[in-house]
Amino acid sequence: MADSRKPSALDKIRAHYLEGRKLSEKQELKRKQYEQANAYRVQGYSVEQCVHLLRELGVVGSVAEAYRIIRSAEELFGDVTKSNKDGLRHILSENFMRVYRKAWKDNNLKEANRALENIAEINGLRDLDGNPIDWNRILIPIPVFSSDPDVLRRQETVDISHQNIGGDE
């Protein structure tokens, strides 16, 4: 069944962005207010700071209107704090992965484990019981190509270096 409600100003502005529909002067003013509010939020201003800026610059006439504009901007463009948190989580994870790689290369297992713990914590990774992952109990396989029997034993592989390799038996 089709939605029988009358399109709101926000619906019309959304249609403008999605379909290029024309806006009235009043709708264009609202669109610019939404964009300005969103721009402040993207720059990292809190809702309260954004309200203050919108009032101070004369973009809105009242505090209540500023809150309505911000709420509508979030409905139209999305909540920037959620995308910022996801982005920050990704950036931090990448940075801790660099720390892990360097620590692993330097054979600093303690720092490598701490980096993995941080990655797990940032991303909310847990074991099957819901507890933080104990990285000291996890062996991360690193491909090593060696014929040294001691290395092969540590990797729990079969040492075939002393067997006749003539054919399949």
C-alpha cells in the first residue's frame, strides 16, 4: 500500500538531492540551514555548540529552531557522530596494526600482543563466552619456509627431509 501522507518539507528536500527536484524559496532556505548545521557537526562541533553557532550567525531565530534544524539535518544526512566513531575505530585499528607489525618484526611479542588486544577492544571482539580475547593463548600462523627440522617441529609439521622422496607410497 502506498504512503498516503503528504510529503513534508524534509521529504521534498530529500527528493531534491536524490532526483534533482526544484525547491521553493522557503524549502531552499531550509536546505541551506540543514547543510550548515550538518557542516558544523562534521567539523566536530557538539549539538550545543552548533546551536550556539546557528543562533550567533543568524541562521535561525531561536534555540528551539536550531535544535529542530540539527535534528532534521541528522535525519537527512545521517548522524555524523556514528560515522565518525566508525571512522575513528577504523583509523585506530589500522594504527594498532602498524604497531603490531613493527613489534612482530622486532620480535617484541609483548608489544605485539598489546597491539592485538587494543584492536580487539576497539572493535568489540570477544571469545565465544563473551570474554576479552586472550592473545597470549592464540598462535597466529606466520608462513615460514624452512627445511630446519627444529623449525618444522615448532610448527608441528612433518619433517620429510630425511625420507626417500622418490614416489608416492
